[in-house]
Amino acid sequence: MSIYQPVWDEMIRLLSVPRLRTYTTACSGDVKAAIELYQWNLEVSSALFTPIHYFEVALRNTIDMRLTKDFGGSQSWFDAPTMPLSGGGKGKVAQAKGRVTAAGHQITHGRVVAELSLGFWWTLFAESYNRTLWAPSLRHAFPQARRDRLHSEIDKIRLLRNRIAHHEPLIAYDLAAEYTRILQTAERIDVRLAWWIDATSRVGVTLDRRP
């Protein structure tokens, strides 16, 4: 028996057989290789989360600045009576405010914006907002982009983000293509954002280290 066998057995117990099954299947039942692949999955998840972070923060700030210009005034755009948010959108804003107060903070514009999820920002590019938000406002913040393309690509980035956040396997994904999607969509916000993401990224070297 390998001197490492007790370690592998304990890791199986701690991580659980169902969680490791994806990795053991990919490694033809080799537990040591499966745990190494699991470790790599954690590393590539971390590497991808950094560019997604930059993308998400830049996206929300770009939208926030434009909506503040077009709908803000004496109050935040999300509270303005002229702001054409759907019932679902208003509900997301109310939930964000609730999280701010639950954390013991006063409600401020910046805190509410920071609490709104990528899913919220993604919905602002939906077809239902084409005439009320995109045409009069948001298209000016993204002059190089089409609304429907942004909506589709942000959704894919959002789903990848959520998969990472829930510690799910990425080993079946074309992660090079997913990373390219992040860069190309970032370019539609600002080409300098895409440059910064790529210049600071660990995604390429981590992909090269896949067991």
C-alpha cells in the first residue's frame, strides 16, 4: 500500500465520494490523479475569478455612471420615478437595500450598487428594456456593442461565475474559450479593461498546468 493511501482515503471522506466522482471518472478511477485534478480545478477557478471580478465591477460602474447621467438627479437612478425598471428589477433593488441595512449600514447609492448582482445588471440588456433603457441610454455607454450580443455573452459569463462560486467542476468546459469570451466582452466596455485583465491574468499558465 502507498504511504499516501491514508491521505487519499481521508480526502475522499472529507470531500465526499459524490463530489469527487466527476474527477475519478475523468481519471479512470485513479484517486490520486482525481485529487490532483480537483486541486487544479480550484486553481483554475481562482484564476478565472479575477478577470470576472474586473469585468463585473467595470460593467456595473459603467452602467451606473450612464444611468446616473440619464435618470439621476436629486435621487439615485434606481429610486427615480422615471426609471423604467420592471417589477423584478425593483424587487432586486429592494433586496439590495435590505442587505445593506441587515449589515448595519446606512443606505447609500454606492452600497446599493455594490449589492446588486451580476444577474441584475445582465437583465438590463434584455429585449424588454430595448426601447426604455438601451435605445435612450445604455447604448451610449457601449457604443461598440449590440444589446442582444451583450445580453447573451454576459449571461454566459454570469453562469461561469456562479459555477465557480458554488465550487462546481470546470473540467468539462472549454476554459480557453470562456476566457476569450471574458476578454472580448470586456473590450465592449473599454479596450483598456481587456488589456488590463489579460496583462494581470493567471488563466493561461494555469490552463497549461492541467494534470
